[in-house]
Amino acid sequence: MKQLSRLESTPANDHTSGPWCPLPLHDFAGCRGIESGAVFIIASGLSARSFPLETFAHVPMITMNGAISLFMNTDVKPYFYACSDRSFSQQQPALFDYAMAVSQRVALWEDHAQSSRVRPSGQLYPLSKAEKPSWLEAVLGRRDALVVEHSLLPLRKRPIGFSKDMSAGFFDARTVAYLAIQLAFHVGFSKVFLVGVDLDEKSGRFYETMDAVNSPCGLDQHYYTRILPSFELMSKKVMGDDFMVYNLSDTSKIPQSVIPRVTLGDVETMLR
């Protein structure tokens, strides 16, 4: 376990005397393949409002950004909390603070974690971006944990892909829900149920209000260029007998042909 480098500033909630102690970092290799079975991924779409969180409290849950608000006033602690938006802690400080306080594990950018005024109570795993394997690495079968799009189209600034090993980084699809799915695969879960992955920019997020400071949203801007292509790649090259993803949102923009939709009744049957 390595440590973050020390910054000049001191987190506001550090009550220790003397110099600030750097945050301990955990390597993603240490949590690879340690779980099995089902996991819920809780996102911020409006459909998440109706999800009976406590009914499924016995099933591990991964959540992100402001979707942590669904866990408030419950005894459910997220198995993993992911936040790839460095500005979220300033835009929604109360929600970010709560996530740091209750989550068993958190995945943040190293500099974000370092500069944050709050310290996570759970294990901290630093995020990094995955790089597309070189032609030679692909031929030799190296970095086979990185599934990438191979196309004759002009090269993208960032590749479309799916990381099976978070130690090698993750692929950004412009929605943190896709990061959460890569986390679920890495940890070893084989059955993923998506909650609130509506991807409907006009409907907004279930926890936001008109009179509050709301985070920018680029779902419509990136849906056809990054979001949908990423889910299509995952559907074709990652999902199968050993790893399946299901969508509980009946208003999701993700086609059922890409991610099959299920009902709560279906989920209860599958969990049995």
C-alpha cells in the first residue's frame, strides 16, 4: 500500500495535531476477483427514485456522484463509491461528504482525493485512464484485460474500450455508470443490475432541485459519440455467460438489444 504525496493544504476535517498525514492508497490489484454473484449499480436517473434500496440491502451496491443520496437515512453502506468528476465535491459538498463517511471503498482521482477537505473512512483506490494497447501488444496478446474498439475510422482522441482490470486504468464513456460497470467486473461480480441509468439529460438527476447548484450534464452531447458505442462494445465483446448486465430502467436510452431490461420481479427470481 503506497501513500499520496503531501500537499501544502490541510483537509478541513483532519483533527490530528501536527503535520497532516498523507492518505493511504490501495492498489486495485488487491481487490481484483474477490467477489462473485450479483451487484446493483445505483445511478442518478429519475427512475432510481422508485428503487426499494433497503429491500435489496443484502446485495452489494456500487454508487456514484449524487446517487449516494438514495442511501441517506438507511443503514446500507455502498460497497464502492466512484466519482470521476473533480468538481462534484464543490458542487455538492454535503453529498460528497456523506459518501466519504459511509462508503466501504471509494474510487477517486489521486489529486482529487489529496486536495479534498474530507478524508474517506473506507479504502481509497486511485483512478487512472486506460491507454489503448499498441499494435504489438495486441498481436502478442499483452494487456488482454483491455477490450478496445478496432476501427478503420479516424482515430479518436480517446479510445472506446472496456477495462477488465482497473489496475490498468478504466475507459471513459462520458458517464460514470460505465466506470462503475468496469469496477464491478474487476471486483468479480458476474451479474450487474443497473438502477437509474436513464441517460436522459432533459429529465435531470433525481437528487437535484431547481434552486440548488446543479452539476453540468453532457449526456446528449456525448451519447452517440461515446456513451452508446461504449455500451455496444461491452455488449458484444464483454457480456456473456460469465458476465451479464441488466437494466432496471424502463425509460433508459440504452436499447434493450444492447442491455436487456428486467423488472424487480425478474431480479428477485434471478437472485434466488
